[in-house]
Amino acid sequence: MTAPRLLIVGPQGSGKGTQGVLVASAFDVPVVSTGDIFRANIAQGTELGRKVQAITDAGNLVPDEVTSEIVRDRLAQDDAAEGFLLDGYPRNAAQVRDLDAFLSDRGEQLDAVILLDVPREESIARIAKRAAEQGRSDDTEEAISKRLDIYESETAPILDVYGERGIVDRIDGVGSLDEITARIFDALEARGIVRVAA
């Protein structure tokens, strides 16, 4: 089969960044992470980077139209023509509609949505540990709690949309890195999505 078009979803601290890289690598597709794109543009001081920095410095989320434009631009690049793994987008119903419209124009659709299911207490514990290790001041318990609230209110509803399409694989996100990766590959394989190099 052609390379898959995947979306990985999970609360902060669920390990989706790490798992996303492993899954994308196994299928030889690029990870399209809005967070990474934003951070790269900020680091390079691009016009987009300055715009995003001003928005995030004010404590706001980047607007849907800006995020969707960036993702469309990234998915139009050659390396994403055959397949990709989205991380961090779409994060709400409006972005789902934008992505649907873009993919349908190309005669494509998502093949599977990988949901890393992690209890809230586990997410908070993991982020607090990361904050201590990396010295991140923005990872206070209050800030973490607020981000998890946003995830639950905004992102959880997109799972209802994809759930109705029957493409959500709910993966137990607690366990060792290898155990969780194996669960993801087993779920995808059950859909007929098999790794390039198993």
C-alpha cells in the first residue's frame, strides 16, 4: 500500500512527540508538527515566527487560519505527497474541516488516528518530571492543568468526529516506550497499515 496518512493525538505528557517520530520513521513519512514548525520559525526570526511569538507571548493560541495555512503549505511539499504523520493539528473542529477540505481536494483522507490514552495524573507527573529535568519554568502545575483543560475541551471533540468515521485507535499510553510503540503498530497492522521495514 502507499504510505499512510496518520494523526497522533494525546494530552501533554502522553509521549506523542516521541511516538510520532518512531511511527513516522517506520513508515518513512515526515512528521508534520505545528509546534516544531512554529518553534523553527521563531528561532529563524521569520515573519511567521515573529507573528507566532507575539501571539504566544500574550498567552494565546495561534489562530486556526494561520495554523491551517502552515499545515497546508507543509503538506504540499514533495516529501509529504505520499504520506505523513500529523502531530498537534487538527486540534479543534474548525481545523478538522480545514484539513478535510484540503485532503479531499487531493482525493485523500486520513487513514488512522492514533490516540494515546494517558490518565490526567500521569500526564501531570510526567510533565512535572520533565520540567524538573529541563528546568522549564512554564511547566508549573497550574499551567499544566490549564493546558490539559484546553486539550480536553478543544481536542477531545475532534475524536468524536474521527470516531464516527471508525478511524480512531485508542492506545494505552502507560507502560514502557517499546510496549506503547508495539501497541501502536499492532493497531495499525489490524487496519492493514503495515510498516515499510518491519
